[in-house]
Amino acid sequence: MGAEVLFLADDTRFVALNVRRARCIDNDLATADGYAAALAAAAGGLRGRALLLLGLGPIGQAAARRLLEGGADVHVVEMDAARLRAALTGLPELRPVSLAEGLEHCDLIFDATPAPGIIHGGDIRSATIAAVPGIPSGFTAEAQVALGVRHIHDPLAIGVAVMAACALV
């Protein structure tokens, strides 16, 4: 019979390839979808909720689309001005903010940046919920403890599970 789904990776891409159905699922998109869905479930929905998105790399841009589709009011922090401009061209609904402004106005956080430890324990409120797909976490150890189970983080399993599910559909 042979394999139906192959997982392939190099230094820049990780994909699931369904060889029987000619489907290719990219890990960046699957990870964004999985973490956006987890954040929406943990928050009881995204519609009309202020959400802070950190970073507009491949996962951040994919997450931005998914979060906007879910009805979130997406505030974004992106340090690279060219990347921010490019993202705003395709997603003008995004609201650029500073980290301090975003933390002040948003209880929901999607951390798609590789910047370590930029959010501290004092930044966490009782309503804060964070989805953190990458390594390192933007949350300090103190902030992660303050979040407890509201710190949605697994560096590989969620994205791979979504890849596999999408490849098999």
C-alpha cells in the first residue's frame, strides 16, 4: 500500500504531503490555524475582542488572516517597518501599536515573534490568554507562571496535528 502522507522538512520549510490526493499542507499555515483555533476556544470566541499579535513573519501573517476572519480586533506589534507596511497593504484592518499599548488594551495575545522574554509577570491580568507557537516564548518564566493554563504552548504538536488532519481530509 505505501504511505499516504509524508512529512518533509529542510532548513526553511516543513510540509505534509498527501501523495494520494496531491495535497501539500505548510506547517506555518497549520500552526497559525491551530493556535488561532486554540486561542478562540480558550477565550470563548474572538468576535469583537481586542487581540495583540506579536510579529508578522510567516506564522504571524497567517495568524492575522485567521484572527481577522474570526472577528478579532487585531492590534499588531512588528519592529520591521518594511514587513509592517507590506502586511498592512494586504491586511489594512490591522492596528499597529507599541507593545505597551497592546498590553494595556488586549487580554488576548498571539505571540508569533522569536523575541524572548518581552512580556513580564506584571503585564499579565487575570483575563490574559496567550497562544505561543514558537520558541522562545515572548513571556518570561514569571509571566508563564502567572498565565498558568492560559499559556497555550507546545512547540511542535499543535501545528503537526493540524498538518496531519488537513492532509488526510
